[in-house]
Amino acid sequence: MAIAKAERLMNLALCLLGTRRPLSKRELRDSIEAYLEAGSDDSFNRMFERDKDDLRELGLVIETVEGLDGEIGYLARRDSNRLPPITLDAEEAAALGLAAKVWQQARLAGAASGALQKLRAAGLPEDVDPYGAHSALEPRIPVHEAAFEPLMLACRDRRPVLFEYRKANAAQPEPRHVEPWALECWRGHWYLAGFDRDRGAERVFRLSRITGKVRSRGARFTAPVPDVVTVRETVASWAGETADRSALIRLRSGAGYPLRAKATAVRELGDGWDELEIPYGHGLDAWLVEFGPDVVVLEPAELRADVVDRLRAVAKG
């Protein structure tokens, strides 16, 4: 189902469930943005009848009530649409909670609550709280990257995508052709895992480094999707979370607080510099480059060389 239709059906269902009195077609049309954009009355009537039938096929009990003025009204009583008690174990409840957090970032949130707010302004009883019973539709985990929604839909629909991606050590972005598998949030950042066609291997991409629009490619996946996509484990490994060695660096005083938080030892050197020991693992060189002239790698030698190579690549760009 297209996202626009799913959003429209959700808005209509929330309106019908959130009212204490039957709502006329006119009230519903004024409350749901997609209906306002329908154009002519005939177009709106056809769309509304299709949506009403679709909701009934999905199991929603919609009543039709004739008002005193002869105008037909619609509502979905909660007692007629209440589900039987659902019992979840701890793992099922945790999975459901995580799924809800992802949905909270969809375009449904603002539009759905907006429709209910319009209805309350038009006479919906004050005790019907659009942020109460329907609070699960309100955003709670921030997603600032414009790439999130198109990538979420591409993962769902198994559609390859094309986007510009800037690596940590690169001055300019480069195109990536990716078969997207899964999105996951780790330590406040969203990551995409998928098959990189250009490199012929699995890769993980940080959404904040995607520039421009995500474009969909009309083709099938060429690589099998694994049963388990270990996004967090991969990112943690790249970030040095599984480090078994230590690196010695000099850090300018008053700078690099994330590095200080990871340090196992800190010693003041004077002249505005400190010496830190930090865990050393794959990806530490890319992280250190982000601190620019505030960091000097002392040892090991291979880490120092990697950081210098990355800085030179950035300077050439």
C-alpha cells in the first residue's frame, strides 16, 4: 500500500474512532488534508467511499447514522472495535516497543494528530485527547536526516537506491548504489545496512553522511538478504567498541570531550596539551580525524600513519 493512502486511511480511522458523535462527509473532508486536496466533490466522494470500504475490509466497524437534518454521519464506536485482551511476554513487548519507536518517525504522526486537533476545534469533546489514546503516533526519537523515510520505504519494498555519501576522511561525497536491508539507531545516530553494488560487499552507512536526495532504482536485489543483519555489532566494531589495545594521543586542553569520556588514563602535559590512553580498534583513525588539529597520535605507529593518510586525503580534496 502506498504511504499516501496508508496515511489517509489512518487519519480517517482516527477521526472516526476519536469522535463521540457522528461526523458528516463535510466535517471529515475539512479535517483530513488529503481530502481537501481531492479537488472536485465527485473525486472526494469516490475517494471517501473507497477508503470507507477499505477500512471495513480491514475490520473496522463503521456505523452510518442519519441526523435530524437528514445529513448522513459516520463514526466507529470504541466498544464495537475493541480488541480482546492481548498478553505479551517481555521479549514480545520489547519488540513491539521498538517497532513503535520507528513508526513514530513516519509522516503519520503530524498529519494524524493534526486531523484530531482540527476536529476538536470544530466541536470534538475536550476530554478526547489526541495525545493520549493516540500518543503512540507522536514522535519521541528524533530523526533529523531527510534520508530516513525514503530508506525505510526502500527497505520495506526491497528497492535498490542511489545516494551521495561522504566518508569521514573524504572532502567530497561519492555515489553509492545500495540494496538496503535494515535501519537501526545506535548511540543517537541512524545507520543503514545493505549490499553495496559498487564494492560487491555488505556495508553500513551513517545517515547523517548522506547528502542530497535518496533516489529509488527500478530493479531487483542482486544479493540475498541475510536472515540477521547485525547493524549495531558492525558499527560498534568500526567505532572501536571491541578494542583490545590502547592508543596514546595528545589532545588539546578543553577539546575532544568524547575522547576524554573514553579515555582509560589522562595526564596533563602543560602548554595546553594532555596525554590520553584510549581503546584502540577498527575505525579509530576515522574518528580521530574529525578532531583535526586538536589531536596528535603518538602511538601505535600504524594508527598515526592511518590518521596522517586520511588528513592528506582531506587536504587534497
